[in-house]
Amino acid sequence: MVKSIEVKNLTHVYSAGTPFETTALSDISFSVEKGEFVGIIGHTGSGKSTLIQHFNGLKKPTSGTVMIEGEDVWANPRDVKKFRFRAGMVFQYPEYQLFEETVFLDIAFGPKNMGLKQSEIEERVLEAVEFVGLSPDILEKSPFDLSGGQKRRAAIAGVIAMRPGILILDEPTAGLDPRGRDDILLHISEYHKKMNATVLLVTHSMEDIAKTVNRITVLSRGKILTDGTPKEVFSEPELLKSAGLSVPQVTRVFLRLRELGAPVDTTVYTVEQAVKQLSALRGGKV
Amino acid sequence: MLQDITLGQYFPGSTLIHRLDPRVKLVAAFLYIVALFSAQGPVAYGLCLLWLVLVTSVSKVHIRLMLKGLKPLLFIIIFTAVLNVFYTPGRIIYEFYFLHITYEGIALAFYMVVRIILLITGTSLLTYTTSPIMLTDGIELLLNPLKKIKVPVHELSMMMTIALRFIPTLIEETEKIMNAQKARGADFESGRLIRRIKALSPVLIPLFVSAFRRADELAVAMECRLYRGGEGRTRLKELSLTRADYYSLAFCLVFTALAILSGKIF
Ligand SMILES: Nc1ncnc2c1ncn2[C@@H]1O[C@H](COP(=O)(O)OP(=O)(O)OP(=O)(O)O)[C@@H](O)[C@H]1O
Ligand SMILES: [Mg+2]
């Protein structure tokens, strides 16, 4: 089967030839199968945003190739635009990009740029609003009158309305309260399942990632440090530490319990799993 | 595209030019402009060029950077040159229907282009080597006498400091918003002029909203620290003139005088 994303020897250098030259990505090779839900984590400045902006042709590789659904993004530079719709990208703090008079028009901006019919646009806007868990009443409101969390959802809906086969989100939960965070992640998982979409989630939060993804890629200083299932990645706390990251808090609790001699399994990375183990320890009683 | 804007950008360094008092650098830039605009004949221009080359080499600013600042103005430079070549009356060298190329036209165009290039590279050297804070401090101190006639010098320089401070932030913000809209299929590069202008509203509206938000936040932050204008304010870094400053000033005065006089003599 064709891979959703295939990156070969990707290098990206910013401001080449000036005193500010930075190598943000160096010789990265990485691929994602159709329908995978991948978490990309890494310390500030490790190159996460730079990497994902190659997947819809916003950034051009300094060297190396990026293939999306089997097609080289930069094979024909004039055709790059079509990849914007295939790989939908939600930027960090997407609420700052809202600009239309009504929420409806703002969500319709993407589909309109795709050249869809009005009826199709309406259908997609309604669907997208449902996917992010907003009530359709707000469609006629001004986006500037929404609450912070609603703005964030409206902005995400603006990308979902393009029905991208690959959905990429750059820290979609930054600055939200725990409830809002869980809720947005839940809706993203729903999009992943219902549309059989490939989803890439960039985040700093181990908790976010432990709950939702089935694969984790760790970036460190422009290189891939490790890549595997959450279980595999979280089994190497020392390696994560060297990249300025750490395992989820519950896992740390269990690692410490183990150190103290408790007979626990340390491959625990969500609260639910922790509860199960602890209750098993107490003989099945919660 | 946006990265090409080098205006107001400061490149830190520790050369003699970087360490000069900003007042001296401002006066020097002013003298340089005076010299450039009163320059007549090749010797005067040569002196200005020599002056620029000397200062640039001491400041260690890369020549490529100096030329980069010219890129956004290429159109104006070419336009000036063409206009001067064709519309200056004088001895005709070449005629093609209604177009005349004159000897005087070519000479004038050449001098105009040299003048613009020297002007822009010379003045951008000032911002390349002086941090915005130093620059506005310098301006404030130079304009201080105007306080006597009730010019709000401190407020003006504070406004300028803030404006300069926010240029890179706003450029960065513009890029971010442009990328976000491009990701939704916005097209800023094709279509006719009217369409392109219309295509800017998805960028300009969020940009204005965020600029106002930033202004608001900054105002609150300043208020919280009891900012109340210039009266009785002291500085973290008091500026004082050193021997190097006086020598540099003398050097600039000599060059200006030479450039003005050379036009009269030769
Ligand atoms: N537009 C740019 N110009 C120059 N350098 C840049 C630019 N954008 C990013 N960089 C540099 O590239 C490196 C990687 O940045 P990137 O934004 O990809 O990191 P990140 O992993 O997304 O970080 P964060 O978690 O803070 O968002 C950093 O060193 C950064 O300073
Ligand atoms: Mg980032």
C-alpha cells in the first residue's frame, strides 16, 4: 500500500549563508502508513514545526525528498498547492487566524479555496462543526465573539472541513484547561476513526500523547531520537531525559514504586491503566 | 519575501562602530547624507564611497548583507535610472522615435543611482550596528533641547522604541498567519492585482487584531510598572562620550568638508 507520508534524507537549513544559519532538521528519514495516529514530541526548538510544514509544501527541503500519498511534493513546484488540501494543517494557536464575519464563512474558507460547490461547502461546514463538538447555533456569530476554547475548535473545524486524508495538528491543546484538552483530543480521535485518516499530533504533553496515539516519534536537535509504540518509547526514560523530555507522570510514579520494591508493571502510561494495576494489587477491589 | 526586509534590523557585534555613542553615529549619518546630497562630480562621490567602505570594513558587516537591503528597492532604483536617461535634455547620442538618450541623461542617471545606493547602504549601516534602544536613546538625547519648546521628546522616542521593537515581531506574526491561511488554500502569489489585494484580508484582519491585542497588553504591563513618562526618569545605561567618539566625529566632519569642497574645486 502507498504510504501516507514518506520522508527521505530531509535536511532543512534556515537563513543559509547568514550569521543566523540554523540547521533545523538534519538528514531525517521517516514514514507514516495510512491510518496511523502518530505523536511527534520533542523539546522546544527540536524541529517539530519545521518538519510538519514540509508535509503540505509550506516549507521546501534544503535537501531530500518528501512524498505524500506516493507523490513527490516538489516534483512540480507549481502544483504544491494541492498538497495543502491533502495534508490539512492546524497551526499552533489557530484561533489567531480567524478573520471572517461569521464562523460559517471562516470554516468555509478552506473548502471555498478548493473550488467546491456551495451545497458541498455547506455540508462540509456542518460536518466539521460536529466533528469538533461545536453547536451549529454559533455558525452565524462573529468568530471574535467566541470564547477561547470555542475559537480553537472553530479554527480546527476550518481545516477539518477540507476533509484532509492526513490531518496534522501543532500543539492543538496548548493553553487549554484539562477538560478542554481531553475534549479536543477526543474529537480528533473521532476524526481519525471515522474518516480512516492519518493523524499527526505535535505536542509537549506526554499525557496527551499517551492517551491518544499508537505511535510516537521523538525529535531531538533536528534528528529522530527514537520511534515506536508508546510502550516502547516510554520504556526508555533515560533516553527521553537526554532529549529534555520525560515519561508521563503516572509512569514516573510506577517507576518509583518499582524502585521501592512494589511488584508493579512499569509499562503504565495512563491513569486508567494505573487504576487497573493498583486495584489488582489490592486483590481486585477498587 | 518577508525575510528580505532588513530595515531596522540590528546585527550585534563588538567593533569600534558598534561601540560608538549612538549620538555620534546619528550625527555621522546626518553628515554623510549632507555630504552625499551636496556632492558634485566624481571626486565627491568617490569620497563618500571611500567613507562608506572604511566604516563598513571596520564594522565587519558583511557586504552581502549590505546589498540585501537594496533588494526591495531595486524597482525604484531602476525606475529612477530609466527616467533620468530618457528625460534629461542635452546632447543627443541616440534617437528612436520619441525616445532620446542624451549624454547628460546617462551621466545624471548614473549619479542618481550611485547616490541612492550609497544613501541606503550608508544609513542601513546605522541600524545594522546600533540596537533600537540605543538608537532611540540617542535620538531622545539629541532632541532634548526641543523640550524647552514643549515638544514631547520622551514620548516620541518611546513610541519609536516600541515601534522598532515590534517590527520583527509583526513580521514573524505575518509569516505565521500567512502560512496558516496558505494551509487552508489561500493564494497570495497568483491572480491579478485586485485579486491579490483581496487575498490579503485573511492576513491583515488577524494581524490587526493581534497588533491591537499586543498594544493593549503592553499598555497594561507598562501601567502595572507605574510608567508615567519622561519626567525624572533615570537610565540603566547613561551615555557618555569617549575619546573614540570625538575622533570619529572629527573624522566625519573632515570627510563632509572635503566632499563639499571637492565639488567646488574640481
Ligand atoms: N523562520 C525561522 N527562521 C530561522 N530559524 C527558525 C525559523 N523557524 C524556526 N527556526 C529555528 O529552527 C529550529 C527548529 O524550530 P521549530 O520551530 O521547528 O521547533 P519546534 O520543535 O517546533 O519548537 P516548539 O516546541 O518551541 O514549537 C529552532 O532552532 C528555531 O530557532
Ligand atoms: Mg513548534
